[in-house]
Amino acid sequence: MPRAFPKEPRYAAYIAEVTPLLANQPGVRAVTPVWIKGGDAPSSWIR
């Protein structure tokens, strides 16, 4: 799914609109979320 988004017309419209506002070219990056169950999360992660 993330690889298909940059090929869509709405991504091209986004790039055309925001590029003049940015210092560098925007990019798309896929990430994998990491879930933590239970009370093992550091207290700094809890808001």
C-alpha cells in the first residue's frame, strides 16, 4: 500500500503544492510499528 501512494494523482498534487514551502524534496517512508504490551514501557513513553 505505501508504495502505491506516490503513484497516485493526489500525491503529485501534494508535491506541487508543498514543494515551494520546503527546503528539501519531501519523501515517503514506510515504517513498521512496534507494540508493547503490559507494563514494560518506559515511563517516558506514557503521556
